[in-house]
Amino acid sequence: MDEMSSKDWWEARRVCVTGGAGFLGSYVIARLKEAGCRSIFVPRTVEFDLRHESAIRRLYDMARPDVVIHLAAVVGGIGANRENPGRFFYDNLIMGTVLMEEARQRGIEKFIATGTVCAYPKFTPVPFREDDLWNGYPEETNAPYGLAKKMLLVQSQAYRAQYGFNSIFLLPVNLYGPRDHFDPRVSHVIPALIRKCVEAMERGEREIVVWGTGAATREFLHADDCARGILLAAEHYNSSEPVNLGSGQEISIRALATQIAELTGFRGEIIWDATKPDGQPRRRLDTARARSAFGFTAAIPFAEGLRQTIAWYRANRA
């Protein structure tokens, strides 16, 4: 399968990218332009509140898309998930459900839904295989968010079975890269650790405090790799069976913190606050389905991606 996106495929289609102004969305938009897409519509929240059916109808009336890439989500780290379980459940559920239903009614050619690794059961055997997705309840701190996004899979499969609607469901692992969110109220672990290290150095502090024990493991995928995977799936994949998007590589939070400290130049002590949750014990995806179904494998080495992210943060902090 050709690794490069087909310009003929994208040039011929109007594309709507919800969440296109966000972190992952910025990479998807760049990839779409590179692939030759001439008509890209990015709804902004101030004009289109996608929690409301009327806004979704206005969006589709205006954009007239052939393809919808649904990236929009209300997200955050463990702290944000613990504080907003109801909001994270409702907002994510209603956005996805109505977007797909309205797309079906209008006969839109293809709907690409992005789920979340948080949808997997808390004690999924490692590596996570798509067939294990229903074998248990998600990790409690982010279960409402994970389950709301997983309903897009149920909807996709039901709509394909009853209506022949062409929707696909992708499961990206934890993303990182330049332009990530560094606000401590919503940031995930990589930007949070980068910010802690850089700010501690500036203040002359000799230690940083990190949530949990450091024993949990995570897998990370550069957002540009993820965007490339989404475009490949949009072009080449036409099934409602879920597909993991990941690097297939696992690192403990303790090793991650040590690596980020080294790359930022922080030489102080890392204090682990074991009174705070670790979250899901382990995360590593089986990426064989993405490789066989549409030729996707991650390309950006993790250390290189971390260096890019640290450099971007230092250059754009203002």
C-alpha cells in the first residue's frame, strides 16, 4: 500500500474537521493541505457549539462535506477527568452521536470517528488488542470520557449494519508533540512534566513533585504520526471494526520523567506523590491491524519527538 496520501482522493472531496483548531487537528489540517485537499472546513466553537443539534445542522449546511473527520472532544488529564465526569461524558457523547446521525441522514460519504485509549478496560492484557475492547470496565478516573467516545464505535457498527453508512472508528494512544496543551489544569503527562522541569529550573528549585508512584506505563504517539494514520485510514479503510493507532512502544512514567528531566536539563530530585492516582496500570497497543489494513506504522522516534516538544514549549511560552 502506498504510504503517501493520494492527492486524487483528497482533491476531489470536501472535508469537515471538527476539532481542527485543536492540537491533533492542527496536524490533520496540515496533512490534508499537503495531500492536496482544496476544501477544508474547520468549525470554531464560538460559532458552532457541537453539543447542539441546530449548530450541527448549520455546520453541515455551510460545509457540505463529503468526508467528516471528528476530532473534537472535551479532554484533560486525570485531575480534569476526576473533577468533570458528568461534563466529559455528556459533551463527548452528544457531539459524536448527533454528528454521525446527521451525517447519515445527509448521505455523507464517509465519517471518521476518533475514540480514545481510555475506552479500554482497566486490566486489558498487554498489548491491547481491539478484540479486548469490551472485556471489562475502563479505569475509573476516565471511564465516563472513555465510554462516551466508545459509543461512537457502537453507533458506527449499528449504522453500517442497518443503513450501509461508511463510518470508521480509530483508537489513538496518548498523543504528544509541539503545540500540545501545557496548561496544568488540562495537560497530559508529557507537557505537564516538561513544564514542571523548565519552571523548576527557572526558579532555582531542586525538586519537582509528580503524581502517582511512577510505576504505571504508557505508550505515546507523535500527533503528526497520528494525523498521517488518520488520513491513510480515511482513504483506505472501510470497515467499522475498531483500529488502534499507536507506536507499540511502552515506557514507565518514572522512566519518562527521568528522560524529560535529562532533555530539559533539570538536575533536581523527582518526588513521587503516591497519594495521587496512577491511572490505568499499563498501556501498550497492538498495532498490527493498522499496519495490515492501511499500511500505518509510527515513524517519529520518541526521543526526537520529546526534543521537538521541549523546544516548541520554550519558544512559545508567552
